[in-house]
Amino acid sequence: MSTAVVIARFQTPYLHEGHRNLLTQVSAKHAKLVILLGVSPIKGSRKNPYDYYTREKMIKKDYPDVVVLPISDHPSDRVWSENLDNLLKSVFPNEHFCLYGSRDSFIPYYQGKLPTVELPEHGDHNATELRRQYADKVYDSNDFRAGIIYAYYNQYTKVYPTVDIAVFRDEKAEILLGRKALANQWRLVGGFADPEDESYEYAAKRELAEECGSIETCEMTYETSGKINDWRYRNEADKIITLLFSCDYRSGTPAAQDDIADLCWFKLSELPQMITDGKTAEEHTALLNFLMNKYLKTL
């Protein structure tokens, strides 16, 4: 008799009734059961919040005799299929296998040599909806609090991408700077790039419109990039790296909005003294120095 192999992700906080029905149905046809858990290359995401070890423990708690193995995702369906076949043959060299999955599982992508069986759905169980239901639940337990620490420590440290925009006029003799309500220092306008942005140039145009209103400018030109010493992240492992763009003003009246309280045009030649006097945001000093070194020479 062949060994049953269930290939799934089980990215849920518990094994729901659909999972249990699947495992019961498969176990009734085979003497041996192996579960292969898909492992994403991304550590800790909304779609894949649980790592392999967390899911293995969840399964082993209710099914201690089941063999659980990891199978890493791969961009090539062919290579992934070969890796799957080779994994099973290396761990169980003398076994014959039958692979089980649901209609929306691995089966449409599998290109290996082992037989597959599509299992019918049992009830209206949805892992995505389950994750969503638990997303904002807070529990007063040590395990819950320890789980949050575990999740953060097992993520890759992140770089948050931002865009800053230098708007010039009068042949780059003047630059537009903004000031936030809770800060007196003048700064470049800009903000965080969004996952919905098509490009950093698009993000720069969006941020410019959000903070300065409907002014007309020329196309964005990439200038430089650099790490920003933002006070919110000074004691964090995660950091901000910004991309600096410039554009030439055409028309319209800049109107401070979003988190910008004031906007004002300054002569580029005034910036050195403004920096010395502490009138500009410290985290933008390197960017302003870059712009002065590049464009003051041409005045």
C-alpha cells in the first residue's frame, strides 16, 4: 500500500474541521501519512504568518504519529516538483506515494512523477478568513505576549522606503520647503512609498500632490538616496532609506496640506546659514548639502 502525502500550508491558528476531515479521509485509505508543509521565502507576512516549526507543533499536538516535513517554495514549478519528489525518495527510499490536495492546492502546478488525488472540499472553511478574524484579537496571556515577541524576532529587519522631493523654481535659485505642525524646522516635502505605487517616481508625484496641492511641475529627476536618521527609528533595527527626487516648478500656488502646516520658497544660497542656525530638519541635512553642492555651483 502506498504512503499518503498531504501537501498544504495550514496557515491557520488551529486545525479547523475541514483540515480534520481531510486528514481523516486520507488516513482511512492508507496505513502511513506524511504531511508536507509549504515554506514561504518571506518570513512573517499576512498570508504566511506562521513559520514551519509553529505549524509542525500544531499538527503534532493532535496527530503525534504523523511525519511532518518542510517543502520550500520555488519560482519554478518544475524545480519545485523535482524537489518534492526527491525529498520523499530521500527520506523514504523504498516507499510508494500518493499525493493529496484540494482543487486550489498544489495539483495544477505539480509536474512530478507521483500520482495525485484531488480531495473534495469539506464545508465552508477559509484560512484567509480565519486569519482575518484573529488579526485584531488581543488575549491576556503570557503565551500570546510571547508569541508577539517570537513573530517580530523572526522577521527580517526591514528598510522602509521613502521619497523626498526638491521643487525648484527660478532656474534652481529657489527651493520649496515645508514645515510640520509640531516641528519648527524646514524640510523637504515627501513621505513613505506605498505598496500601491507603480514606481518611486509615482510615489514622489503622489506625495507632492498630497502635501503641496495641485501644482504643476516638470518630470521627476532622481538625485540620490540615503539613510534617514528619523527619530522614530533611532533605537530600532528597522531603518528608513529615502530616494531624493527633484523637479522644476511650472505653475499653481503651493498649498500646505496633509501633515505639512507651512510651505515657503527659500533661496538655495540661504540654506547654508539656515542649516547652521538649526532652522532645517537635521535628518535632511545630508540631502540639502547634496543639492547645494550640485546646484549652487551653477548659479
